[in-house]
Amino acid sequence: MSTTPDQRPDDATVDFLRSAFAPEWREPPLGQEGVAAWEAENRVTLPEPYRTFIMEISNGSSLGPAEDGGLQPLGWLPANWPDLGPRAPGEPFPLEAAWPWEDDDTVDHDDPRINTVYTQGSVVLGSEDGQSFWILLTAGSRRGEVWMVADVGAIPVPADEAWGFEEWVRHWHSGNDWWA
């Protein structure tokens, strides 16, 4: 469990994040008390600069990354999120590297390891193409990275050297394809 906040992002990062999301599409920020309450309830400290973003700029945006409905508010789940039990953002994310479980002969449909990928150590940023979900890792050795989890596996994005929240937003804001 991470309980010490990261260093606040520099002004240039905060300014970029503010400029990337048009004010008319932003949800109200949570403020310091709202973020602290969520973190206490979930036994985790959110990674920067995501923490500052939802505290000061916007708790989600209907226009933004991800393509299916934009950036989810903190703690919300897309309508098509699989019901695999309660979420535990403060528990360590179980993977160190990509895991394409559809190609893993040791995995069956009810493998409990898949549930932990969906439920532990992350917040959901949004969905893409129905059954693919962007997550931000909140606990574990790869904390602060953006991954994609889908019905076929989980991968750091865009590859093993995963983006953090700022890089993920920058890539979306540039208009480039996710995998380019």
C-alpha cells in the first residue's frame, strides 16, 4: 500500500493537463478533502500527476481519453466493466509484465488470477472498443503506469516501458493512434 504522496507535478505539467481538457467537458474537481477521503477509504495514495488532476482540474471528462465516453471520474466503472467482485485499489497490482492469457494454456475462463488483474491495484480510466479498459496502476511495483486490460489479457501501454498518466494524455491530445 502506498500512503505517501508523490511529489506534486511541476507547473508545466499541470498547465498542460489543464489545457488538454476543454473546460466545458470537465467534471468538477474533487478537491483535497474529496481525494483524501477516497484515498483513506481505499487505502492507497493516488500517483501523480493523476492525483493533482482530479484534485484541482477535473474529476473526469466526457471528451478525452478513452474513446468510449472519455475519462471516467475517480472510482467509477464503465457500464461494460465485468463484475468480478469488489475493487481493491490499495492491493498490489498482480503483474510485472504483459500477460496475454488467451494464449496461456494454464488459464481457464474462471481463473482467479484474471480477477485480480481486474480488481487489484488500479483505478479505471475508461473503456476502448467495448471490452478493453485503460487502467492506472495505483499499487505494486509498476505503480503510476497506464495499462490496458481486456478479455484476452493485460499489457502495459504502449509497451513494457509504459506511459504514465501525463504521457497517456499527451499521446491522446496529439491525435495519434494509440499504438503508433
